[in-house]
Amino acid sequence: EKVPLKLEINGKKYKLDVEPRTTLLDLLREQLNLTGTKKGCDYGQCGACTVHVDGQRVNSCLSFAVMHDGKKITTIEGLADGDKLHPMQAAFVKHDGFQCGYCTPGQIMSAVACVREGHADSEAEIREYMSGNICRCGAYTNIVAAIQEVKN
Ligand code: FES
């Protein structure tokens, strides 16, 4: 049986009916067509599904959508200001912080949280904070450079 759920996603209010075991990731991708958030492992291991819930980063594959009633969700689609990239998006472009790009939305959502939460003071601290976001192409050095640029 579906349950009612209210969410604000990227500034837009939604009233939904959701099957209780639907993950936030599947709700975003499959019901709302917000496919910028990626499914890598669906298991909490890769970080591709990272979004913000009330400003905190969350692996959306690990949490049920109904847990977030009344909350504000930000996905990669909500980061830019119209045509203007978010500074972290611009820094990833400038520093080639991606190769295939599959992990990039999750990397950027984590990177924004990294700076906002004050975990970007050193390369070691950045790498520690970002350790839940796996990049199979190995773009880590460039990702760190992008984060450092935004931090400074
Ligand atoms: Fe959620 Fe991998 S898809 S952590």
C-alpha cells in the first residue's frame, strides 16, 4: 500500500504516493525522472547516488523515500543557478575532475558538502571526507584540485 509523502526537491514541492520500500534513489530516478543522480552499486559502497537532504549528504540508495517526509532534497539538477554552474561544477570542469563522468554527480554533491562542512583544509582531509565516492577512472587528484580551488 502506498503512503503519502511530501518533499521539496530542488526548490519544487511534490506531493507523492510512494510504495514504502522505494529508496530515495529510485524515487528520484524512476518516478520523478531526475536521472542526474546515479545508481552505481545500490549498496552504499560507491557514492554515485549522493544527494543532500536538508543540506546533509546522504547515499540515496540506502534510505527509503518515506523517511524524508517534509524534507528538502537537493540533487545535481538543483545545484546550478539557471545557466550558471555552481562554483564546484565549474571547478570540476576547469580541473578535469572526471573522465567517464558516471560518478561525477555524486562526487560534486559530496564535494559541496565537504567544503560547506569545513572538511577541506588539507588534501588528506578532503581525501578522507571524499573516500565514500569511488571513481573507477581514478580522477581523484583532479577532484581534490577542484575542491581546493573552491575552498580557497
Ligand atoms: Fe548508492 Fe552506490 S549507488 S552508494
